[in-house]
Amino acid sequence: MRFYRGDYHIDVCINDYLDVYCPHYPSPVSDDRAERYVLYMVNYDGYSSCDHTAKGFKRWECNRPLSPNGPLKFSEKFQLFTPFSLGFEFRPGREYYYISSVSDVRRRRSCLRLKVFVRPQNNCVKDPGSEQEGVDFDENNHNSLEPRDGISHESPEPSRTDVNSAGRHQFTILPLISALMLLAAIVSL
């Protein structure tokens, strides 16, 4: 799937991957004509207005279109839990949104949009041997900006709140234990 303009929509299952390949130019092209993008994960409002500033964050940056090593590739794994502090956790039955705002040579602004629906787990059928397991691409699908009926819209924030809160508890307990050990050593003298 290539992004040219407008909206795109895909359905994924938990543990599926989405690979994003950045623009790349193997033959010489002037630096000012090479495309560069910043891709943001945003909430529904940011998606519909193509604005990442309200409730969104930078997910990837395509900033090396002339790299001799080929195109940059980023992968998103749609998983329930992540071991990484800056990872993102996805929930079945919810939609997630990615945008990239682009200005062309004439200063016209266009918006690239991707809506990802994480299918409920009971709706993910794996066909052995298929390259896109569990994902149906409906070419006749209307890519509306309106949310699907009954779909919960997730605010795009990494799962770091859970990790940081657990880390904070560890750092508060460590000085407390050290203070208690020091107090026990002083009392035993």
C-alpha cells in the first residue's frame, strides 16, 4: 500500500506487524525534491483535523531519503502488552490513527492518513501460508473519517505510564530500605 493522498484504512489482528517504508531515492535526486515525512500517532480529533499538536506524538521520522543503505523501515507490532517503556499497547475492537502533514513546493498542505482497526480476537482467522494472515483488504471499503459504530477510540499515548509508575515505586522503596538498614546498623552499635 502506498500513501499518495487521502485516507487509508486497514484491519489488523493482535500480533500482526505493520511495516512502514520511508521514501528512498536510489538514483541521484536534488535534496530539495527528496520527500521527508514525520509520522504521528494521534487521537481521532487529530486524525480528522490532521493536527498532531493536541493529542499525539511523533512515532517515526523519515529523514534519510538519500541513504546509500536503502529505505528506512519502521515496524509497528500490534500487541496487547509491550516490554518496552516507549512501546505502545493495542486493544482489540479499537481504532488507532496515524497522520503525516506534508507541504509541497507551492506551500500547499496535504495530509496523509492511516486508520488502523484492531480486530476483536474472535474475528481473527489465520490462514496457513497466507502472507497477510488474518487481514482482509476490502477495496470497496469507504474510508470515512467518521468512527465506526461501537468502536472505542484510544488516545495515542505510549504505555510508559504503567512502566514509569512501577519504576517510581521501585525508586521510592529503595531509599526507604537503605534508610532502614542504616538505622538498624546504628542501633546495633
